[in-house]
Amino acid sequence: MAAIFSFKCASCDDIHEGSPSFAFHAPDPFLAQPEAVQAAGHLGSDLCRYEDADGSHFFIRVLLEVPIHGIEDPFLWGVWVSLSETNYQRYVDTYDAPATSDRYFGWFCNRLPWYPDSLNLKTEVHPRANHQRPFIVLEESGHPLAVDYHQGIGVQRAQEIAEAAMHGTA
Ligand SMILES: [Zn+2]
């Protein structure tokens, strides 16, 4: 059986145990809006929308799982993607009984620490049953996050990214 991730942190000297997990409470484009636009919109734990001069924008909270070589649990990122209005409505309509064969196109809507700008990477959203958040598959590209997602990362790199995310050492 694969091991549990744990390391002695170079930043704070503590032992951090368990595979790293970081979450964003809102999509970056929402946070970039003026207060009035945010107030007229909606931000929940799984859904977000707002309207600006370009029209309406729709987001859902999803999970990105990056495998860590030799470790049981993946490196988890709780992030947001933007969907078309049709797909957003479909996700809302099937929220309590997701159609797990549905696939939605989503634009990646958070900038992860450590990585080069991850905004607007292309993703495919896979809804899951039992009120688990959907997971995303990143489109294959040369972006380091997409490469890590498809190839997995070593323990050393996982530690570096976790330290950057926890302590802002990116
Ligand atoms: Zn630390």
C-alpha cells in the first residue's frame, strides 16, 4: 500500500502530515469585480455567478487531484471553473442527483501558488454522485500544472508546492 505524505517543513519547522489540500473560497474573476457587482451576484460554497458589462458569468467549485508518486492520496486543490450558462443550469438542476456521465467544458478560474499563471486553462468537469464535488481533467498542454496533473509529482515537488501554498514562499 502506498505511504502517507508527511514532511518536516523548511519554512515553519513543523511536521506537516497528510496529502496537501488547499481550497479557494471564490473564483479569481469574481474577486476582481467591484463591490457592487459582487453584491448583486452570488457566491456560495459550490456556486457563483455575477453579471458585468460583458454579460453573466457562471462558476462552480470543483476538485483538481494531482497524483503524488508512491503516496496514496493525491495533492488536492479546491478550485473554481467557469461554465456556460447551459451547463451551469444543468449542474444546478441535477445537483441532488448528478448525471455522472455528463461532461462540462470549464475554464480554470484560480491562480495557484507556485505555478505559472493557471487562469483559463481548459478543463473537463466530471460530476460525481453522493454530494462529492465534481473533479476536473486538465487538457494536456505544456503548462506545468497540466503536466503535473497527467504525470504526477514526486514527494519533493509536492513538499515545495505545499510550503509555497501554506507559507507564501512561492
Ligand atoms: Zn510549515
